[in-house]
Amino acid sequence: MKKTVCELFAGVGGFRVGLEKSDSDWNTVWANQWEPGKKSQYAFDCYVNHFGKENKYVNEDISTINKSEIPDHNLLVGGFPCQDYSVAHTGAEGIEGKKGVLWWQIRDTLEAKQPKFVLLENVDRLLKSPANQRGRDFGVILACFNDLGYSVEWRVINAADYGFAQRRRRTFIFAYKNSTNYYKSIEDKTLEDIIQDDGFFIKEFPIKSNLNSKEIEFKYKDLSDISDNFKMEFKNSGIMRNGKIYTTEVIPTEMQAKPLSKIIEYDGVSEKYNLGDNLEKWNYLKGAKDILRKAGTPHEYHFREGAIAFPDGLDKPARTMLTSEGSLNRSTHVIEDPKSKCYRILTPIETERINGFPDNWTNTGMPEKFRYFCMGNALVVGLIEKMGNQLNIIFGKE
């Protein structure tokens, strides 16, 4: 089967970089990237700078795209935001998801193009959202896949557990048509066996044990039934197949994470990255807090947060990078430069290395602030490369 890819919410191309590291035969036939409300589309400009200014790379709001006009592809990939996936009845028009929620653009693409395989990324809290109806949002996603003839395996992966330079936990979703050879090859396996021995994630992301397993019949009338009534405690791993959901908490077989000392720049770092005279402010931001606040008269409460290491230790992997990286912000990494002994923030190149991108990947004309933003939004490329290794095997048997 041809290794054709459609990349939605492409950003600066993390899925593509990872897949092509696993095999140069992967062919991205269409990609979309659009930053709402931004006059300058820096991420898209970065994407085409590396992959070419071709008509198959589209810088438009995905909701305006006729999904049937997207080229045929066998693998759909994308990192989409965690939003409110609830649905509502709309009278004679049936059921409709909330406007602006990007999951429905993925769902519409799946319906129109019917790709054999799907690989998606989201934040780890997806499995527990919303707070007042735990698991509802992920239940909606699983129901959409189920209605379209897919089975789904998921795993929350912390990149640092498998040797990478960032403690970044993300939910990965692998879906496949029930008509594929891959489905048939594991059709006789139990759901537990798939998670523990035979599934997609276990080959590249081994586990040493699992616990608190749960299996249920996935019964619902329609998506609105899921939206109104479904609730489940999803664990960090699981599978949905033919009306059944099995979920379990897996314990990874941890590998030695790459420390910051292995990725930082040691020469030629500009003094502009030094903290300078702001140490008092940084100390406050990074320190522990217990602040009495008022939330309407006469209610008072204590706002508390623990201290963050200041500076970040070079003997450990990075914490999770956020889009605010590089700014005067509690979450921004601060290190002691090994040469100057000055406290400084990370350079844009260092943030690219933390995610596994080539040096200066985002040095394509965007402001430095946005280079940090892009890396805070990006995924760890090496995880996709490892998943690509399995996809290469799977596609070879289709």
C-alpha cells in the first residue's frame, strides 16, 4: 500500500519530519496549517520553506475546505486541541458539534476520504475531560471512529520515559479500518493481549506491567447520547473494538532520558538570553506561593503553588515546554550557562533540539518569540519516528 499522508493542523511539520525519518518513502499529498486571527502565518511559512511551495499545502481555515476535494490518502495525521466535544440536537438537521471545535473537521475528513489508518496527538487531559463528566469528550471521539468502521488504540506517552529530552505527556490515538489486513492480523487477539503484546504501541514503547484494567460494552444510541450521558475513567492505555472498550494503566519500561546537558549550546550563546537584572522577579515566579485571595465578599481562599527548580538542572530532561517558553514566565526554562555561569533562558535552537527538530528549523523569518511558541506547540519528533517504524511494517503487509 502506498505511504500517502494527509497532515492536518500541520504546524511546522513535526509529524512529517518524524515519519520521513523512519522512511523517506512517506509522501505527504496534502497538508493544512492555519493560525486563526493571525495576519502573518509563520508556521505555514516555515512548513513550505522546508517542503516546497506546492498547491497541496494549504494555508486556509480547515472549516472552509471541502473535504471531498482533499486528495486520497492512506494515513491521516494531526495534532488537534483539547476542546469541548459535546454535541447538540438541531431539530430536523440531526446532531451537530460545537462550532469551531476542530475535532469535527477531522471527523468530516474521515467520513469523506475513509483513510485506512489514522494517527493523532492530543494533551493527556483529553482522557479526563470535562471535569464534570469525566471521559465524555474521549467517548465522543471513540463513538465517531466506531460509527465510521474503525478500531482505536490509544496510549499516553511521556517522551522522557523512552529516552527523549523532555518530560512531555501526550495522548496518541492510532485508528485503523476494520477492513485492513492489520485488523485481521489481530482480530483473534483479546483486547488485553493487544495492549500487552500485539498492539501498535507496545512494540516501540514497551511496558513492564499494567494494572486497574476495565472492560465495558460501548453502547449508545447516537452521539448526543454519549454527550449527555457517557462517563468513564479512561486509563493511560486502551483499545476500542467492535462495541467494546478495554482500558488499563500501563507502567512504562523506562529508558534513560536525555539530559539538557546533551542538547544545550556551549559556544557562541548571545548575552541577550541572560536574565540580567531580573533575578528578583524570576525568583518570585519560580518560588513557592501561599497567597490569600478574595473571590467575592466575604469569601477568601489560599492560592498555593510549589516551587520550580531555579535554575533547571542540566542533569535532567526538560520539563514540558509551553507556548510561553522564552518569556518572563514561571514555566520558562532557566539554566546556568556552563561557560559564563550566568543564568539564562534557552535559545531557540535548544528548544528545537528538545523536540528533536534539526537546528534552526524555525529560523525561517519568523520573530524569535514565535519560534518559542512553535516549539511549545510542537510534538517530540522522535516519538513519531518510532511510530513510523511500526507503520512501515503495517503498510508493508497491506
